[in-house]
Amino acid sequence: MSDPTHRAQAHVPTAHASKYLQQLCKHFQHRAPATFDADAGAITFPFGEAKLVADAATLTIVAEAAGAEDLARLEDVIARHLARFAFREDLAIEWRSAT
């Protein structure tokens, strides 16, 4: 995505960051272009792009969209699915503006 006008970032503490990154990308690759490995991934939705990076303690997600409504939608979609995949954990998913 070139020159997005809205950007947000979330740092989600979890020992299962790589697992969740791969689950999210695999889940969405049936509906949207997604690329990933154990450490990084990207999902391109019609309304924005999510970039994910996993390390031993944190899943970092960067959401980029052309407008505020699209960014809010992207944040919601990613957070809802992540919470569903991580139902055994009480993940803290807090988006912060990075624009």
C-alpha cells in the first residue's frame, strides 16, 4: 500500500506470538492476499493492510489504511480474530496511532 494516511500499531505481549501470526495469516489468506513465515507476515485487505512481526515475547501489528473508518475496521477485524484464536489468554490489544 503506498502512502497510507492513517496508521496504528499494537504491541501484544504473548509467548505465542509466532503461532498467532501464522494463524491470522492462514485464516485470512483464503479471502485476502497474505504472506508469512514464523517471524513476519502481511495481510492485504481491500480496506487496508496489516503487517505482523513476532518475537519471543510480543506480537507487533501495524495497521495501515487510507481513511479513519477503514483503519478502525482493520483494527477491529484483526483484534476480534486474534482474541478468538487466543481464547486461552487474556490478550491486551491496544492500538496506538502511528500516523
